[in-house]
Amino acid sequence: MDTPTEQQKKKGGRPQSELENHLANNCKEVPELVHLFYLGVVSAQDFGRKDTFSLPENSKKRKTQASITRALVHVFICCGIPFSIIENPFFIEFLHKMRLGYESPTSELLSDRLLNQETAKINDKIKEIIKNSENLTL
């Protein structure tokens, strides 16, 4: 795993996104208000790759990239496919034949940031369903 650059590090030495993901998805001892805030922060993050950030935010290519990447995350998670497959040359060729110009995420990006974002979105949806439900029993 690559070491974060000094610019990515915050006081304490860890990347900010790692702390945000922890507070949104894993930390059991954080106050509910803080948990909900970071759940919103992480779930609202862009699914686009770093190299697509140069594209205008409302560009069709960027939206298509993000849509395909999100679908890939769902496939890998729901089907139990190892994240390392994303870097297999045959899988890369398959993706390029399916959508010319699509640049797939790395396995590290897929298994870290994108997985955390999807987890946060699902947790957010579950909290919303529970909040709007009546007569819940355990």
C-alpha cells in the first residue's frame, strides 16, 4: 500500500479520508451526531477517479465513469469477487470492450475508498428506513 504524501496527512499522521471512513462506518464510541455527519460526508463523496476530476463536474463522461464504477463496486461486493480481479489484464480488456474509454479503478481504490463510500451510503439508507418506520420490533 502506498504511503500517503505529507499533503494528504493531517496532524496525527493519517489521511483525513481514513478518519472520515472510520467515524462513518466503524467507530462504535462516537456521538450519534458526529456519526451521522461523517456518514453524510463519506456517502456524498464522488465515485469518480482522481484523473476524471479534471473533467467538468456535470460532464457526461464523468457521470458515466462514476456510474460504471459504482456498478462495479456492487458487482464485486454482491458476487464475492476478489478486488484483485480488477487488475487482471483479461478483465481490463473486457471492460474496455464493454465501454471504450472507461478507466477502471485500482484494486486498492476499489477495496478502500469506494467500498467505504458504498458502505456509508447503505448505512445511511438503513438509518433513514428505520427512522421513517413505525412499530419496529426486535
